[in-house]
Amino acid sequence: MKGGKIAVVLVLSVLLIGVIVFGVITYQVPLRYDFDSIVPIESNAILLSADDPLNKSGSPALAKVQNGAISSEDFRVLFLTDVHLCEVQDITTETIERMTSYIEREKPDLIILGGDTLNGLNDRVRVYQFRNLMDKFGVYWAPVLGNHEGDRPLFMTDRDAVVKIWSESPLCLMESEDKYTADGTLVDGYGNYVVSVLGANGYIKDAFFMMDNGSKLMDKSEYEKWGVKKKADTAISASQVTWYQETYASMKEKNGGALTHMCVIHKPLQEMAAAIVIPEYFTEGEELDWYFTDEATAAGWKHVDGTLRDKIHCPPYTDGKLYDALVANGAKAVFFGHDHVSDLTVYNQTDDIYLTYIRLTSVKERIEDAEGYNILSIGANGGYTYTAYKKDGTVDAELFSQPKFKLLKLALSPDRIKAFQNVKPLKASLLAEKVKLPD
């Protein structure tokens, strides 16, 4: 009888321990922040359908609309990255406070998030809460996934579920629908989509191709050929590049034959790492004594601003050759995060493209020079300026810009460009160099 009681006690103890362990590993750790304290941003930016009378681009696009017309105001895009809302309450709360201060100070028309917005165990409640948090600002937002969303399948929300939950928001521009190439191939990744901004003439002034390069985009047998053993080390795949090329070509044609565009991903491109030499030994968080290889210098790579404080954590190969496709189509910039402590911007003058880190949003690193945010100001009549800001809102550096009147065609609508094509070549050349159009 005594032995039976002991057995019962042991069984109950095991069950109790099991219940406690189950509770610990499944407990949803919420964000502890007063959402009602957020002040909505006043913005006249709206999403116009492809058939809206104001929209001549043939694609859904954002525009600042006032008194029934597209405004001549600049369109301001706020870039944030690596927010890392996790189960550690003090860091997460401080990060939300920082992010909120940036948004309320800058009053953007669009917020772009460069990935790793969430991490940590049992995050489903935080996935919903982050959507609600962003909606409180009353501003359109466009995220890409990083390598941390869904990186622990048993204890985190799946990547496709994160995309579906966020895309249910009327203000989130992320798309959850599967994408296919023209030949019917399913496009790899979750949340590949395009965000476009119209100018005053109703045509797209800038488009952002948002792409997922944080998850396993290839079969195991394929990525193991490269010596890659983690799903987070995969690059942009061939199907994604094909989707980009086909989508770009279609949008360009509908937009009158021109499409200024940029790309947002989470991890840096391998081409950037291949161009740079870093010391064999260094202390993470401190400025590195890096330099371009001789081959990179000859190929046109230039330092614009910022620096490295760690190695470049990029995929070890170029699966789909995204960089080559972007250059071939005249893309102007690639934005990324991932490496928290670096804020480097480089430019290839041969390829005419910038590769640039978005400033770190999270407070976890405590490195002043790497933290802050970026603003891309898009002119309603052409041109743009991309600027890095410190945490307190002071300008750190203007990283790159395209002047409003650098080229005549940037300020003209596609219809007016076609009209100029009938002008004799010499006269058209003189106009392109000398004519300054009115605002």
C-alpha cells in the first residue's frame, strides 16, 4: 500500500511538472505598452486603385491627395529595421517608445520596416499586437520579413501566418497571396510585393520591390551544395528574381515606359561583402578598418557614408543574381538591415546603384552611431533625397539624392516624354540639358 501511494505521488509530481513546463513554453508574452497613448498621424496619403481616375500608372499606388487632386507635397517614407520585439519586457518597451517617438516626430506618409520586427518565443500575441500598434498611427506601413520571424517552428508563429495576420490590416501593404511567374512557377518566400508612390502627374515616381530573403528559399539538397546548413543563410532565389523582372517590365510599360524603383530586403547582398576587405580580428561594435578590394575599386565601388562595426552577414552566394537584375533594370538603391551595428552606404558608379544599411531601431545594442532612422523624401514632380537621422532627430548625413531637374524626363509625364520624341535629336539633347521646368 505504501508503495502504491509513492507511485501515485510520483505520477502526480510528473504530471504537475509537465503542466508547469507546458505552461512556460506556451505562455504568450504580450507587449506591455499603452497603445491608447499613441497620437495618430495626420497624412493625406491614400491607396489609389489601378483604375482610379487620378492614377495613370495602371498599378495600385499611394498618393497624397488634397481637394480632389494629387498634392504637390513631397512624399515622406520612414525606414526602420530590426525592431526585435521579444519577450524581454524592458528592452521591448523601450524600443517601442523609441519607434513611437520617431514616427510622431517625422509624421511620415509611409513606414517601411526592413525585417526582424519580431523575435523570441511564443510570439503570436505580439504578431497581432504589433499590427494593432502600427494601425494606431494611422499611416500605411510596409514590412519585409527578416531571418528571425518564424525561426523556431515549434515556439513561434510561422512566417506565412505572420504575413497573413499583418496583411489583414487595412493600412498594411504587405500581400499574403502566393506569387507566380509567367510560366506558373511558385515564387519562393513570403510577402513579396510592390509598393508604389505617385507623383503629381499621376504616374509612379518611385516603386519599392519588397522581397523576402530571410527564409529557406530552396530545397535542402540545393542549398547544401553551397555549404549552407541553416535556412537563414539562403539568398534571393531565381524564382523571386524572375518575378521581379516580370513585374518590373509590366509596371514599366503601364507607367508610360519609365519606372524609377528600389528594393527592400533584410540581409545585405553578397556583392557588397565581396567588394570589401575587413580585418581578420576585430571587436564587434567598434569601427572596422575596412577597405575595398582593388577589383571593387576598378569596378566603380565608392564609399558614401557610415562604416562597418562587424562583418557583413550576407548569404554566401548569389542564388538568383538579384543584383545583376536590379542593375540591368536601372534600380537606384537596395535597402537592408540585419547587421545591427553597421550603418554603411556604398555606391557603384558604374552600375549607378546604392547599397545601404537602414539605421537600427532596437535599443539592444547601445551603439549611438548605428542607431536612428532614415527618411526618403520623394518629390511630387520628380527627384528624391535619402537622409540618415540620429536618435534625437538631428540630421546625420544626406546619403544620396536625385535632383528634380537632373534629367528632363524625370519631371515630365510619360505622355510629354513621347511628345518630345518627335523633336530632332539635337534639339531634344539641348532641351534635356538646358530647360528647367516650372514647379
